[in-house]
Amino acid sequence: PPDGGYGWVCVVCVALMNAHTWGVNSSYGVFLSHYLSNNSFPGATSLDYAFIGGLSISMALIVSPLATVSARVFGTQITLGFGILLEFAGLLGASWSNRIWHLFLSQGLAFGFGMGFLFVASVGIVPQWFSKKRSFANSIAAGGSGIGGMVYSLSTNAMIKSIGLGWAFRVLAILAVVVNTICTLLVRDRNKAIGSVQMAFDVRLFKRVEFLFLLGWGFFSMLGYIVLLFSLPNYARSIGLSPQQGSVIGALLNLGQGIGRPFVGYFSDAAGRINMAGFCTFLAGLFCLVIWIFAKSYGVLIFFAIITGTVSGTFWATVAPVGAEVVGIQVVPSALSICWVILVLPCTFAEPIALELRTTSVNIYRHAQLFTGFMYIGAAICMWFLRVWKINDNEKKAQAKEE
């Protein structure tokens, strides 16, 4: 690969696309907090609202095999175009919703499908342009969703207050369609140059134990990550903070991701991708158990949001480079396709589980906090097993070379 050049233009474009897909979706914690405290849709339960946030992510992942096929048949640009139209339709539809099922179809399904097409068509582009700086470049692109999440958490709360829920959605729709269209026109893939295998599913991967550890890491990471992302603004309100302070906490968690992901990627290239991913995932669990549980004031919660944000999205920043270490660069699109489909379950049910774990006692989020921490630690254990496999694999290869 050229290791840079036009690749840096692609990094900026993919980062901006992430900001206007995952970043916009990251502000769902602010919407959720608004829905829960204002009874925006008569007859809807807190569980209904919890499902919508997870649904948009799980739909993005469910559509991934179809988007992979679309990228192979129609090319990257047309697949991105499908995504832009669906995302625009979802946000615009949500702006006129007055029943909970309208919201399921728009903010849940349509927005999620659009995000999936944009994500799948763009996620593999950056690694194709880099070799030595692959993790670093990939994590700058992934960091876009953190920065987008910060900007949109703050602005969504401000817009809901000043122009109302409907217009907040319309402004997001217009911004997303404009930015994503410009990026789609500028971005270039190197599928032909590297002979990328765009198979939707390579079932043979399931026979490889190291691939199962990779899936386990993703599964447990997502159970923790989704709860953290969507519950934090509402947790802030549960300890007596204002909606404005809650949206700031959500924004700072996203800021932490925006800052942390490039660092995680940069040190991954030096310290080893599997080592770094496992260590950072473990830290995320540790911070939840040691800081979040005792965060009862605005100041401590700000500290928790920023420091945990730096490592909470480690999976998204490192999954493509770690996947390449485990299955090889040619099979990565197929491995990632399987990965996204497996993640549908945790993404759909993580936030409903968290809301069901809430109690009526003083610390209503205590059980959800413990759940989040232990899920991250479970994910880190999977990475430890993966590291053991990698060391053995390297030793076998070294022996074979000598012989």
C-alpha cells in the first residue's frame, strides 16, 4: 500500500462520515433522556425508547452482508449513496413522528439501515491505503464518530430546547446529507489493487478458534459499550443533575472517544494490536467498577466520562487491524461481515437490559453499572486468550521457517 498520500484525504472523509452516522447516533442518549422525562409519545414505555437506540445500531449491522454484496456489485460510491438516502429518510421521518411505532420505523429502522450502508462501504477503505501506519490512520477515522457524538450531543440538547424535537431532527437530516454526499464524492477505494475478497460470509471462519475469541471480544464489548453510551446522560439526571448537565456528560464521553481512539491506534502499531486492544478493554471495565459506581457529583462524572471515553470504544477503533492479524487482510471484509451480524444481539438488547436492571432504591443504576464493568472485563479475557493463540502461532511460524 502507498502508506499515505491520497489515503489521508480518505481518512478525513471516513472520519466525517463516521461523525454524521455513528456520531449522530451517539447523541441518542440525549434523545432518550428527553423522551423518558417528557413522555413525548403517549403510551410508550421506557423499554420502547431503550429499544430504538439499540435498534438503529443492530439494523446497521444486520444490513451489513447486503451492503457488502452491494459494494461488490455496484461499487463503493453507489452503496454510500444508498446509505445517504436511507439515513436522510430516517431522520426526516422521525421529525414528523407522533406515535412510538413511527419512531421505530424512522429513527430505528431507516436510520439504522442508512448507517449500515455508509459504514460497511467506508470501513474497509482506510486500511487499504496504509501498512505501517494502518492502526493509527484507522483510529483517526474511527475517532470521527467520537467528535461527532460530542458535537451532536451538545447541539441536539440545545436544538430540542430552542426549536423543538421535530426541527432538531430536520437540521440533523440536512447536515448529514450534505456532509456525507461531499465525502462520498471524494473518497476512493483500492479494492481492485489489493484483490479484496468481498464475500458476505465465509463460514469456514467459524472453525477457527481464534476467530471465535475475536467474536467473543466484540460481543461482550458491545454489551458494555451500548449501556455506557446511552445510559450516562440519564444516569446524570438520576443523581440530580439537569438535562443540560446530562447532555454535557454524554458529549464528554464522546469527546473522550474522539481523543482516545487515535492514541489507541497509534500505540497499537508499536505495542501490538491485540495487546493494546485487550489492555484498553480491561481499563474500560475497571473504570466502570472503580469510578462510575462512586460518581455522585458533576465533577467526578465529568472525570469518569472523559477518562472512560478514551478506552470505551476500543473495539471500533481496533477491530479492523486486529481482524487482519487474526484472519489475514484479504479475508477481513468477510470476517467483519460475520462480526457485525453477531453483534446484532448485544446491540439490540444491551440498553433494555440496563433499564430493566434499574432498581427503585437510592442507587437505581448500581446493577447496570456492575453489568457494564463485568462485560468489558469478559471481553478483555477473550483478548487474553487471543493473545495466547497469537504467541503460539508466531512460534509455529518461526519454527517452520527454520526447518
